[in-house]
Amino acid sequence: EPRDLALRWSIDEPDDAIGAILGVNRATSWEEFRRALADFGAPPLSFSWADRGGTIGWLMAGRVPIRQGERGVVPVDGSSGANEWLGYIPVEELPHKVNPAAGYLVHSNNRPVGEEYEHWLGVDFYPGFRAGRIAALIEGRATHSVETFRAIQADVYSYPEHRLAQAVATLPAMSGALRPVQQMLQGWDGRMTLESAAATIAHHLFHQLRHHLVADELASWTARWHGKVSQPELQNLLPHAFGSWAWVLERLEEPEHGWWTLEGAPRRLGRDEMLSLALEETLRQLRAQWGDDAKTWSWGRVHQRALEHPLGAIPLVGKWFNRGPYPMPGGPFSPNPDLGTIHYHQPLPAIGATARLIADLSDWDNFQLSLPGNSGHPASPHYADGLKGWREVGLAPLPWTRPAVEKVSRGTLVIEPA
């Protein structure tokens, strides 16, 4: 039955975002920085601050509704007034941190506050896997440099896949074709490198295990998720349901939980038996897709990224705009994140680093930047001349002083009025 729906979105309400960003550019202290962002409206974003005096800070800026009776996840009845917003979270109550005792701040799309925070911020946050890994790498050294930070940006360790591989490794010795795969996972270090076949197996196993866990409870929906019904939009959404990764890991720690059942099975199987069945199904799928030799299922072979321009779909000329696909290391939860555009034979929205920056406040001419290119014109030599360095997490200098800029400049772009 057709129904009228009304949408309220904070981004549709006027704000002074441009003035706020201008104020950020002019700020000379944490206090000025924070005051400037009080005028920032939507969408809510994370902002970081660091200065040569040693102050570091992070804050969330933007209008976040105070909700009553609902959380904005699904449409609700708007006729009674019971679900109206109660204004916005006051600026001073938005999440923020300055000069923490640890001496560093980490934020990588994860939830910025704990469950004790009084306001509802939403559900679209990454689990803390990436943030935890970055924090561990920071704490793993007494001192850091531009190069050690580059190594953190390039790190491709992924905790969810590694934890699942460890669970398989602790099972009793498997037999037949499963045994060499179990041994491969036992010796894997959790790094999603281009050469790693274990990364491919563990990543696909995670998706297969999640399917088995929810199949009997959500049978009609999981059928759509896994392509048994023609619903590509749902199939494309599944790899982006990042919260479900944490949920699966929680179930791994509960081997006798009631979720360890399989659709159509006459009895509850338990975690270990479900893991074995999920691994068997994973291997069947990978063999059908990539051949019988598991050693050839390298992550770089199955996980790739295409850089697609909006004009790239135009017949004949589109190829001049697009680049790739390229084998890409990392996964959605590694410090160097990537969810490729070629995945499970489905074209998916690419997720990954569009740019990387390392700011050395002790030497402004030692800033480092990584971009695929510096021009939007496909005929320009700088359209994709940074692509190799970007893929390999190489960095190029981003100097600030005029002598240093002139030393590395290859040309000058002059923009004049028509």
C-alpha cells in the first residue's frame, strides 16, 4: 500500500560550515579550533588538532539530534509527536578529547565513546579492530618517526580473520583435503598480503560462517543476501554490515551458544562442528571459483580495486577515465583498509584510503602525502602519476615553505578570470 513519508535530515537545515572551516584554518589554539567548529552543521565529522606546543585533541563536530522514542534507523510514526527530535546535542556535550594521558589519540571510524555516553550517536560505526591495532603499533615503540607512521598506515593485519583462523587451528586435526588448509591457517600471521592464500580462505570463511549462524533464524533474508534470490542491492550491502563481524567473534567465545545451529540440521551442532562445515563449504566455493590448488588462491588474485570515474561508463571513451583493477592488500579492518571493487564476483562500492598524510610538526617541509593523482583531467601527466606510490603506501613530500615548494615543483598552474 503506497504511503507518504517525510524525511528530516540535519544536513537540510542551514548552517555555517564554510565559516567553520575558515575558522579552523585560522585557529592558533585548541580553544579557537573548538570554537570555530561550534558552527559546523552537517554531516557530523571527526576533526583532529595538533600543534607545535604539544597539544593534541579530537572532537566530533556537527548537529546530532536528541531523539525520543526512536533512533532514526527505520521509519516511524510521525503523526503523534512522540518521535519528534528534542533539538541537538549541545556542542559542549559532543564527544571530544584533549591531551589524553596515553599521549596519543586514535580514531578510525570506530565508536568514539563508551556505552555510558548519555546521547545516541547512531549505529554506523566500525568495530574497534583497526583502532586497537593502531594503538598497539603506537605503544609497541618508545619513539616514532615519519617512517614508523608510514609503516602503521601500510599495516595489513586484520584481527577478525586472524581470530577465526586461530579458532580453526585449535580444532582437532582435520582429515583429507581439510588438513593442509587447517595447517595453512595455523601458520598464518593474520596479515592480508597480496601473496597470502590463508587471507583469502579466512576472509571467505568468515562470510560463510556468518551465513550459517543466521540462516535458520533469517532464512528468507539470508537467501537474498547470498544471491539465491535476485536482490543484488541486499547482496551488496552484506559485506558492509561491519557490526556483524564483532557479533560473530563474540559467538566464537561461546561454543555452546544456541546460535550454533544449522538450517535443516536435526540437532544443534555446536561451534566446532559448524566451523568444520563452514570450512568445507568455503573450500567448495573457492575451488569452483579459483581452481583446485588452494596455494594459488592469493589475496591479490581475488581482492582487487578498480578506480572508476563517473564518466567511465561511457562506451568507447570510458576507458580513458578509469584505472585498474589492481590487486590490493589489506581488508576492511586492517590499518591499511581496503574492500575491493571486485569481490565475490560482485561489483561493490570501494572502501579504502583515498589519501594518506603524515604531518611532521617539527619540520613543516617534512610533511608526507600520498594521492593517486593531482589532476582531474585524464590527459594530464598528473592524472594518475601517484597511483603506484598510493597502492604501495609510498609517500611524496608536501613542503610548505616557498624555497622547499619551488625545489620540488614541476610546473605552475595559473588560474585567471575568463
